[in-house]
Amino acid sequence: MPKKPLFANLTSAFFAAGLTLFLGASVMGLRLNSEGITLGVELASTQTFVELGLAGLLVFLFQLFRDHLPKLSSNTSAKLAIPSFLRTDKQQRLWLMLTLGALLLFPFTTGRSNIDLATLVLIYIMLAIGLNIVVGLAGLLDLGYVGFYAVGAYTYGLLYTYFGFSFWQALPVAGLFAAITGWLLGYPVLRLRGDYLAIVTLGFGEIIRLLLNNLTELTGGPNGVSRIPKPTLFGLEFSRRGDNTFHEFFGIAYDPVHRVIFLYILALLLVILSIYVVRRLIRMPIGRAWEALREDEIACRSLGMSPTNIKLSAFTIGATFAGFAGAFFATRQSFISPESFAFIESAIILAIVVLGGMGSQLGVVLAAIAMVLLPELAREFNEYRMLLFGLMMVLMMIWRPQGLLPAKRPHRELKTTNAEVK
Amino acid sequence: MTQPLLEVKDLVMRFGGLRAVNQVSLDVQEGQIVSLIGPNGAGKTTVFNCISGFYKPSAGEVIFKGKPMHRLPGHLIARHGMVRTFQNIRLFKEMTVLENLLVAQHMQAERNLLKGLLNLTGYQSKEQELEDRSAEWLERVNLIEFANREAGTLAYGQQRRLEIARCMVTQPTLLMLDEPAAGLNPQETQDLDQLIMELRDKYKVTLLLIEHDMKLVMGISDQIVVINQGAPLAKGTPAEILGNQDVIKAYLGEE
């Protein structure tokens, strides 16, 4: 790259610094004070303004010299080299086993709140794995994914309320209902692509939320569904008193942490199962067809594949995972209301998929951990959470536009026969 | 003469007031190589799109293996054994070369989800079969060493060969090539020439092609159909076409 003159970015640097000062001054430089019953506007302290000025100067200098700063990383060919201890299949299997073991032992070494947080991470991993099918593999931008999550959660909540279903009975039904909803959404959006598809799916997610909110007689409206029971372990309950409780059966003292650990392990098993299923799906004809659809719909048709069926299968199977995650969410929370299924949830799940690297399983898992843990760890910066969220997205797009761990193409050894083609 | 494999009768395609294709008819006999030629903008690709179902013809009939095709969507036509390539290559660019061939055999694959998820032997052997057929064709078009490369990273000529291989793994009866020699160097064109002859003679595939390279067309075609400004101009063997005054006029203008 030819060296640019030192002050080539002068205009854009001025602009950036000006923008920083303007936004900073409007957000932080003015303060509202209540004077009796009226509100008065007054300027912030001089110190704030000095800090603002310094921030503006910093932005100015950075923008001015950005081409001359050492590059953080080249963003096109950034590929993580596989570390030396992970090269062979045997080593990989060993590390996989060790990780699994650590994940299983984890809840016994830490406190209740950490286990709870880990369970939340696992729910998001499951959601992101499902959305990854629709967005990452089939290339259909879905902004209403939370709708299927809500369907799963309410399926369990309502089946329990009206028919007394247990978690284990409701789980497959929740997956099935979410799948049917996914299939139904698939139909009207078959002809849409890109931005139009995104808008319609966004509307779909909102429709589900509004329906749940307004069908008060059926769903309890904004009051939600409460006292949803926890799952049982082969009929053993995790409660202090009851006919058939876990601690009595095993003859140990009652401890509320048992239930939390049980939920964690349950979520872990669901996630492992999901990862396994999607891993197989990707290598199966249906997974190949999803990717082909993302690459070129016309070529798909010219080879006899029906884009309709491929899209519907992606929506349906993707939604199923959200349905399972929803039922699990309902049982973990004991209480669900339409508020839990707002658009921001869809946005977070989509962000996880994009951050992780579209179509990449491991990347999505890492991104889910980051996206759920960071806001929790940064609780003190509560006011600035969304700001940090935005900053992280911007930095990711600069540093790694293809995601944390971009999907790798499967490598298959072919038998080279040199035999005559028959 | 027996019933032709593909019969196009009085095909008309209108776009608003424009008649892009006007009363074009052509027959393709089984085992022949038929070329569709004409000056730029003559409507050759539009004819292709109508035959393969990507456009719905405004009027006329397309009969393939004795069955009407002109009302079917493209993917159902393809399932009858009529597949095509595209003028501006349409590969699945981010998938590997091998995956391109595997995905092309989607209709032959074992698509039962449960069998696949449980990795049953029936599924495995079917996948192996698809892989073997892909390998055969990769060897035939000299791309076996690139099997695990992303298709988008191949050189232009290789991409053209891969697109033909992708059609062939579906085991078609009729292969339609839209300007297969466009952008190829003389050596590659010669190889293509040979490949097309081999497809007909060895794999018993019938071919319909659009081509600009006159040397290639005259050398391999059994029949040539010339269209000009959407309308049929001439039909015949290469020798007949070369001597046709109308064709010379359409290509070179009047004296």
C-alpha cells in the first residue's frame, strides 16, 4: 500500500472530532435540574467539558494518523492457526472429552449464581445454533426468531396451566409447535429475499408477542403465565416437601442448589444434543442444499432442487431448536410474560450468530458466551451496557468482519482411482 | 424420423411490448448436438430460459420426451433430465468443488433425515456412491486435485469445466450449454470440443448449445438453428448454414 501524505485525513479527522464534541456535549454537557415543579437546564461542570475536549482531541489525533498506526490485524486473511495440541483427531477427541468433563464438574465447584448464569449462556447457545441454520447456512435473514422461542415457552406454560403437562411431556410438543409456526411463517415469505425478508420476519416476531399480550383470556396477557413447574428427574422432584423428592430418595439433606445444578446439566445435555444434530445436518444432503440455496438460488433450481422445500425446511428445523429452548426457558424461570420475548432478544441472538461467524458452530458457542457474560461482568457499567454492546460490534466489524471463527469447509479425501470412467 | 427428444413449437416470449422470441421452433433428436446461433441480442438465451423453465413462455410448446414442459417450474423440468449451464457461470462459490458436485446430486441422495442423523449404513453407502460419481467426473474434467478448494477460487476455465461436471453428475438426458466456450483460450476451447463430443458419443447425452465460437460450432454440430432478432432465420447442417445467404447477411450486413 502506498504511504499516504501525513495529513490526508485532515477533513475526516475534523469531522469526527466535531461529531464527538457535538454528541458528547448534548449528552453529557447539559443537565436537567428540578426547580420546584419545573425543570431547568444547566451546564455541567467545567471538569466535564475539559474531559470532553480531551476526548475530542484524542479522536482527532487518532483519525488523523490512523493510516500510520501499526495495523491491528489484516482483516481479509485472518485465519486462526490450529494450535499444535489440537492437530490430530486423537488430540481433538481428548480435548473434547476434557472440556465435557470440566463442564460437567463445573457446577459442583462454584456458587448458585454462577451456575444460573452458565445455564443462561447455554440457552442462548441453543437459540443461536438454531438461528445459525436459518441465517448462517440458508442465508435467510430472520429478525423474528424470538417468536419461535416464545411459542416454545408458551406451549409448555399453557399446556401445564390447562392440561397439567409435565416438562418432559411438553418438551417435544413445544418443539413441534415451534416447527409448525416456522413452517407457517416460511410460506408467505418464500418469495422474499434480503431486506424484505428481514422486515417481514421482524413483523412476525412482533405479531407473536402482541398476540400473547392481547389474548388475555388464553395467555394471561401482560401478567404472563406463572408457577410453571420445574422438570423432574425420572419423576423425582427437586423440592423440599413432596411425595417423591430427590433428596429423600438418595437420602441426602435438602439443598436448593441441587435443582440449579440439575437445570444446568439438563441445559448442557440439550446443547450437546443440538450441536451434534446440527453437525450432522450440515454434512447431510439437506445441509448442503441450505448452503447451496444461500449461494445461488437459480443454480439450485437448474439442478432440480426445489427452493420452496429447502427454505421451508430451514425455517422449520431452525424454529424447532427455538421451541426446545423456549420450553426450557419457561421451566427455568417458572414465569413467562410477553416482555421476555421482545425484539431485543432476536437482535442479541442474531448478533451472536454474526459475531461467531456465520455457519460456524464453535464460533457461535464462543460468541454466545461472550455476549451473555460480558454484560453480566460489566454490571457496574449498567448505564453504558448498550454503548459497550455497540462498541463491541463496531470493533468486531473492523477487526474480524467474518466473525470470531469463520466456518471451515469440510475436507474430504477422495479415492483417486485413475480408473476409466464408466 | 422418430419422435424428437426435445420439440419446441412456435415459442413466443414477450416482455411488455417487446417480442424477444417470435415463433421459434426447433427439434433436437436423441444423440445429436444441436447449436443455437445468432448475432448478439438475437434472443438465444431467452429461448434457453423458456425451454428450461426459468421464463414462462407467452405462447408455444416445449415437449420433452413426449411430455409438455412449458407449464412446469424450472426445478421440475430439471428433474426430467434436462439440465443447463449459465452464460455467466453460476457455481456455489463458497462451497468446495466436491460439495458442488455432491449438492448437484441432491435428488439422488438419501434425504431421509432420520437415516442421516443416525448415520445408518443405507445412508452411508448412498453418500459414498455420490462421492464416487463426483470423483469420476472430477477426474474426467481434470479437477480432482482441487476437490477441496472453494469453487470461487478456481480459474475461469476450470469453473466452466466444473459447471459442466456439475450438470453431468445428475445423469441428464439433455444437456444445455449456454456459451460454454466464452472466455476460454484456444487450448481450452479445443479441450471443450473434445469433451462435448465425448459427452455425446460415450455418455449418450444429447446436447443443445448456444455458442459464438464459429469454429467450434461448425466442427461439432449435427444441426444448427440460426435466429435473428427473436425470429427463426435458418436451420440445417453446418454446411447448409455456411452457404445460406440470409445468415451471411444477418452476420455481416448487406453489401
